[in-house]
Amino acid sequence: MFETKGVGVETKELVKRGGIAVVLSAVANLVVLQAVLVPELVQGFEPLNVGPVAIFSVLGVVGATVTYAVVDRLSETPDRAFVTVAAVVLVLSFIPDILMLQSDPAATAPAVAVLMVMHVVVAVASVASLTGRLT
């Protein structure tokens, strides 16, 4: 069914790159969070708290790292394939955020926009780190 091409990036290196992406995305998203909470640009929206932001940033990178590992073993051009997969997943990740506008009375357009920016942060950190552009 699938023919593997072998391991392009060793597991130890991939874990290192994933760790870098975790730190980058979590720190950057916490900075974004503070940038909107301190001046009270958004408020009263549960997903925009330190806990959920940190947890979902880490989970996003873990998912990206596992995905990169699979793509790396199946593709002749893993970086290019991963960027494509990451772009598709990023766009799809906006759907639940947009749906919050209808299902959560505390959700406002600015709050949802901040969540979407945070998804972009995780995607950029993951692509940059996992493809080796930061090492």
C-alpha cells in the first residue's frame, strides 16, 4: 500500500526540532495572549487563558511532529509535503474557532481572531523548526 523511503531525519533530531517548536509556539502564544489581555482587547473568553493556550500550543506541535515523522518516512520531498499538509490543517483548524461564534455566547470576533492567530503561530513555529530551518 505505502512504500516507505526510509528515515530522513533521525528520531533524536526530530525530537529536538519538536522541542524547539514547542518552546517557540508556547512562548509566542503566551506573548500574544498577554498582548490582548493586558489592554483588555478581549475578555471573558475561556480559551484565552494561560492553561488552554499553553496546552493547545503543545498539543498542536506534538501533532505536527508526529505528522512530520510520518511524512518524512513516506515522501521523497518531506519538507515540501509537510508544508502542504500543515497549510491544509491550519485552514481546517479555523473551522472550530469560527463555529464558536455561533455556539459560545462569550465568543466575539476579536477573541476568535486571536485564536486563529495562535493557530498560525503554532503552524509557523512547527514548519520552521521541523523542516530544520531553525537548526
